[in-house]
Amino acid sequence: MSRMLERLAESAGLADIYTKVRDAERLSYDDGVRLIRSRELMLVGAMANEVRERLHGRDAYFVRNMHLNPTNICTVDCDFCGFYRPYREKEKGWSWTLERCFDEVRNRLDDAITEVHIVGGHNPDLPYDFYLDLMQGIHEIRPDMHIKAFTAAEYDFFHKRFKKPLAEVYEDFKAAGLGSLPGGGAEVLVERVRREIYARKLSAERWLETMRVAHEHGLRSNATLLFGHVETLEERIEHMTRLRELQDETSGFMCFIPLAFHPENTALSHLPGPTGLDILMTIAVSRLMLDNFEHIKAYWIMTTPRIAQVALTMGADDIDGTVLTEKIVHMAGAKTPNGLTVDDLCRLVRDVDRVPIQRDSVYAEVQRFDEAAVTV
């Protein structure tokens, strides 16, 4: 395979980059731009697969998880978001009571889920104790369930709204049961893009600083890229290099998650969104650029299960999870299912000759499904 890749890379003018990939050398920003501009998907995907198999062999990970969105009322007004309802029209949105949130968890007591993923809008009506009581209550209902909660943008909002140092917020939330952070709020870590479509959100530098402080306080996190809207290909690579630099510093990121933009029901509905080729190329290039990230996720909710399945052969090693009752992407027009069973996930993984592995929220192995999975 290596000799074949060498020949293909030579014919595509990418031989020098493949040499670096083969020798596990770091790619430069310019290398990343050349790759993503090449449109040589099969070659770049094969290169990414070589790195993926070097790290994980045939293993492919998923988690048994549920999503919880306590509020979609928000003061930030991001053009790309179909989930939120502006604070000035808050009667059109929702803000659940603690009991309603707890009922969402209680209704899943028979599901063998190990993680609850909590994100929402920047709602100034909710008091600080709401968030602490939410996590403490969930922990009492499901003490074995990992709480992955709130994006860096939300933590910056908590810091400003409640006039508390960010470090104090993290320590309070950890004491209430917080286990880790999702990777949202990053969007594209380039100020030109942020000014154009989400000017009221925290800056790129502030997102990085908020994650840096989380890592310093012992909280691991993911990192995302929302792509396929107004950003350039070069700006995607800039985003990856900025994440790579912070990872060099903190080693706090677990997984990188490229999120394919869904334009429907947003202020950017005139845009076409990314193609399948674009999604797979971005995932593959991220595997090649982010040499200090252990995991790359193909988030099936945003890519479709079939594209996520192909991505497992082009750099991705994680397909996310069961994702019970997802709202954010579906309110932006996603046509994917609201959740998948363990059998569904295992079938997707096995069909591309990967081995399905249920993981926990920090990538410890829970169960290998070398034989047919049984949905619980």
C-alpha cells in the first residue's frame, strides 16, 4: 500500500507531503492548504487512513449517550444557528424547569447510557444555581453517568453573566458533577468569519483561553469546527493549526469533531452547505493535520450515517453514539434519525471492516462488539 500511495502522491504533486505522513512528521499550514485544495479525495483519504490505522488499527468507537438542551433562548444571535430563539422573542423558545430536565433523564433509566451531553442557549433568566442544581440532580438520578456539559462559549457567558472568575465557575461545576466539556462554540477560529456571521459570540482567542483554563483545572474537552458556510479552505486549516498549538500546550483535547453546516432554517439558508466530498476531505485532512489529537470523530448526525461510515476509512475513528433526542442540528433541518441503536452503529462499523467498541466519555473501553451486538 505504501508504494502505491507513493506513486499516487507523486502523480498528484503531493509526494513531499506523503513522505512526511509516512515518517510521522508534522505537516505545516501550507501542507494542509495544498491537501484540502487538491481535491484528491481518494489519495488524501488513504493517507489519513494510514495514520488512523497506525493509531487505532481497525477499532472504531461509539458512546451510549443522550442529549439534553435545557433552553434554546439565547442573546448571541448567530446567523448559522437554527436552534436558538432570540431573547427578545423568548416566548417562542423554551426554558425547562429542573424537573422537566430530570424527567428527560428519568425517562432513560432503562437505557444503558453512560453519558449525558448538555448544551443550550445563553439565557440570562436562568440563575447560577440552576446549572449547579441541574448537574447535582442528574448525578443523584444516575450517579454512574458522565456529565459532559456546556461549551466554551457558555462558560464565557457564565463568567460574564454571574461576574465570577472562570476558574471559580469550573471548580463549582466540577463539585456539582461536571465530568468534561463538549467542543462547541469554536465554529471557525478566525476573526473575519466570526465578525461576519456571529459577531456577538466570544472571540477566537477567548474560546482558546476558556478551553486553556478548563484544561488547567483538570477538565478534558473536545474541539469542533463548523465548516461549509462562509469560511475559506485556508481558514479551516488555520483553525486546525490554532487547535494544534493549544493541544501542544495543554494536551487537554480528546477528540476533534468537524461539523458539517446545515443551512436550512438559519439566516444563511441561501448557502448550499458542504458536499459529501467536502465533508470527507475535511475529516481526512484534519486527521493528517492534528497529529497531537488521538481521535477524529465523524458525527453521523451532521454528516449522515453513510458518510460517517465512509469517513471511518478516511481518518475518523469515532462515529459518536446513540445520541438520543438530538435537537440542535435537527432544528436546522437535518434529516438524519434522532438516534441510532447499538445494533445500528455496530452494523455501520462492521460494514467497512472496522471493529465496534463502546467507549466511555474519556475513551476508556467499555465493551468490544466482536460478535453481534445485543441492544439493551
